[in-house]
Amino acid sequence: MCGIIGYTGRSRKVGEILLEGLKRLEYRGYDSAGIAIIRDNSMVTEKTPGKIAKLEERLKDMDISGSLGIAHTRWATHGEPNRINAHPHYDSKMRIALVHNGIIENYQTLKKSLLAEGHEFRSETDTEILVHLIEKFYNGKNLEDAVQKALKVVEGTYGIIVISESEPDKLVGARNGSPVVVGIGDDEYFIASDVAAILKHTKQVIYLEDQQMVVATPGHFMTMTVENEYVEHKIQEIDWDLDMIEKGGFEHFMLKEIFEQPETIRNAMRGRLINDTGKAKLGGLDLTDEQLREIRRIVILGCGTSWHAGLLGEYMIEETARIPVEVEYASEFRYRNPIMEDGTLVFAISQSGETVDTLAALREAKSKGAQAMGICNVVGSTIARESEAGIYIHAGPEIGVASTKAFTSQITVLSLLALALGRMRDISLAEGQQMIKALRALPDQVTHILESDEKIRVIAEEYHHHNNFLYLGRGANYPVALEGALKLKEISYVHAEGYPAAEMKHGPIALIDDNMPVVIIAPRDAAYQKIVGNINEVKARKGKIIAITSEGNDELIKMADHVIFVPKTLDFLYPILSVIPLQLLAYHIAVMRGCHVDQPRNLAKSVTVE
């Protein structure tokens, strides 16, 4: 959840690099920030609750030059967000500093032991225990050895960077469950939780695996395990450009990413559709046609928006390939004793590829003997590396905390999977070619929907003061209702519920009155007449109706208070189109309510702690 960055080198001002890196990590979500620099063999430090701008203000009269330092954005787990609990944390003598992303589960036991030994603690955090352990084992000459000894007694997750006044050019980083990437420059090294923090300075990186460490000094670095065994890593090239993580003239990253969807959907399909055979080619799965035909059951794992994408995958795969699909919350799956029968294929969906619950669920599935695949956006992420194979969605970096383009790219990839499996089992060449034609039309259709942005903004203006919304959909549009409600909750702090429309009469109808906006996803698909019945029921109770429907369907103009049209497509592809207006509606309501769209309160982009 937290963002960490460290630097060692001789040619740059470390304070500027660290502050810039923290700003690049803001999108991950945080409530406090801090920095520690070693200059002239002594520690210079500052930290504060609130935004990085507040930290920058406190640093403006301080000398933050030097060539070694670490910095942190904190998302509170143990202890409230205040200056004392902010990172970095220090040993008793303020000579060792540490930043940490993760949770130390046995910190209370360790704290009792350290207190008995005379250690004094300043904060309420679990992290401070770790830096005191390092102090306990440190002889002033071999920081990595002390870190190794400390990590052997802690239980939990960590991505850490440690520095010491006694070794004023050395960075030590380590990971277990929380991502750590090492950036390689010219006689300089960066350690961070995210490539966004270091992309301006280098595209050459290595990704640490669990229970691995890196030791870096200007001109040299080495990777090893916590058990002190040397590890050789292959250097990877980041294929993102710096302008991809800039706003590009948009007011917010979220709006930019909404408007990028025509291109990101196109990228998700690029080179994967074969019209002559009516098939989709997904080489990343690394499965033969025979192996694909042997699949008897699919389990999809995800959290939040990725779980919603998985629900849509269930509809599409069962409809086209007639393979039973189960969609599980990864956060619950990992605590069960799941049944993984022969012929079960598992897909773990995660934009970042670092979602801790999804990663744990993937490992659980693998331990039960299932074939485990990943559907990820970030190349080199942990889920991508630990999956047996998988599919990249190619959405590019998504900075806004509320996922938009990654969601539609995930659905697009799942529709390709449905097509690939369907052509082997249940659908004809002509049907496959029809699906390909509809898929290829999607980017231009999304562009057309985005032209309705101003109309959607006007609708948002009418309803932005409401504190409750209901979203309804049937069939494949039920997950769209869930996703639309989630977007509104995430960035507007408005209570919103997504429901299957048929369930409205089983409780939610009690909420409907003339002060309840009801967003109804009602394209002219197989369930259309049923959803019209729901619209009439809402209207009879004076609910305010915002309807999403197919172009040319003028029937709803008389029934709904507002109608937003989307182009016609195949039934199972309507969700990709219908969700776009809901993203824009949530965005405009959030802006009008004065919310911080890209960094909504209490949320983080990548959930890397339980």
C-alpha cells in the first residue's frame, strides 16, 4: 500500500530525487510522508502527516543535498496517521533509518522482548520493531548482515529499505510479499515499491522475489536471499514512457485514463484476432488446443474491480464455451480449503499484479494442484512471475486509484478468452467472425460514447448532492451495476449499491422514493423486457431514473428522467460500452463534490497488505 524509494549515487541531489519519487507514488494512496538523508555522515530527517506538499514545505529551509537517502508515503495500518507514526523509523540512537511497506504480524511479541532489553519506542507502529531489531544485530560494519538476522525473526510482509550513518553510501532493500524493484543507472541505484518512482531516471530494472535482498553502493550492487545465498537476476527493460504517467493536459489522471480506453481496448486485442478462422490467439496462455479442450472448470480470482471483471468473464465464457466458471473473492478463497479437481484452470486477475490477497489465492490454488494463470497489466509483477502463464492486458500504467481502463481491458481480454474457448467447443466459424467484427468495432464505439461527456456532466450536476444511489442491471449488466456503484463510492464517498435488477423486489425497493437516483443499465439485449419492468416499478415509486440503453431505443425517453445512449453491439459486449458513462458520471460527481479524484481517502492503488 505504502510507497517507498531509496537512492545511492554520487552525481545527483538525493533530496530532489526522493521528493520527485514520492510525488510519482502519490497515486498509491497515503496519509503521511517522510524522508531521511545521510549528509556528511549524519542523518537529516523530516516527516509529517498529510500530503507531500506539506513535507516539501517543511524541507524548503533544510539542506537536503547528499548522495544517499530513503523516503516513504504511508497508508496507516498500525497507529493513526501522525508525525510520530510516519516513516522513516529509527533506532534508539537515530543512526539507522528504515522505510517499510507491509505488516509485521509478530511485532507485539518482539516488542515485549526488545523492551525487556532496554529498547525505547517512539511510535505505535509495527515497523519500528524491525529497525530496533536491526540495531540489536548491527556491528556498525555490515548493515546487510544485521538486516538478514532481523528478517529471520519477523513474521509477515515487508518491502523495506534501510540506511545507516555508519555506512553512508549503502542502501539495503528486501522484500517478502510487498513489491520491490531495483533501478540501475550509471554508478547509481534506486530501490522503490513501484517503477513509476524511478522511471524518469532509468528503465533498467530487476524485480526482487520474496525472501530476497539487494545491497547497493555507488557503482556496485548485489542481490541475495535472506539466507545470504547469492542470486543472479536478469535486468529487464521497462516499456512505459514518462509521458504515460503524466496527465497530458487532463485535470485528473482518472479522466485521462477514461479517455484512453479506445486505445487501450485496441491494444488488448492487437494481434490476437484471426478473422479467417474466427478465433482469438492468446499465446501467453502457453496451452495447446488439446489442453484447452480438456478444461472442465474455470475459477476466476480477483478483488474489487477485478472481481467484477471476473463476473463478466463468467457470463461470457459460460455462454460461448459452455464451461462452468466460478468467480471467487481472492480475499475469501485463500482462507477456505478449495476443491481443485483435475481439469480446473485458475485465472488470477490483478491490474498491478501485486494484490496481496489475489497473490495468496493464486498460491493456494497452485498448492492444490490447479493450473494457475494470471491476467495482469504490469509486466514483471509478482503475479505475472508466479503464474504458470497468462495474458497481459496492455493497458499501460494506470495512475488513478479508481480503475477504469484496466477494467475494460480486462473484460476485453476475457472476451478473447471466451472466443478462443468457444471456437473449440460450441460456436461456429460464422459466429466467431461475428464476434471478431463486434470486438473490432469497440474502440470507435467507445470514442463515440466519450463524445457524450458534457451531457453526462450535466446529469451529474443535477444529482451530485445526493448521498445514496442504486444501480441495477440484469445478466451480464449486473456486474456493470456493481462496478458503477463502486466507482461512485470510491471517489465521491457517496453510498451506492449495485444489485441484480430482479433482486430489487427482495429488499432494495424499500429505499426507493423521490430522493433516490436509480441508475439502470438497460441495453436492448435478451433481458431488456425484464429490465423495463424494473424501470416501471422504480417510476411508480417516484425514483429518479438514469438509464443506459442502446442507440435507437427511444422507448426509454418517456420512462426515464435521463437516458444515455451507447452503440449497439453483441449482448455480451454491452458491458464494455455501458460502463463508460458510469465512469464519467462518478468522475463528474466527485469533482463537483470537491473530492480528490485521483487519491480518494483511505484507498490505495495496489493493496499489498492484508
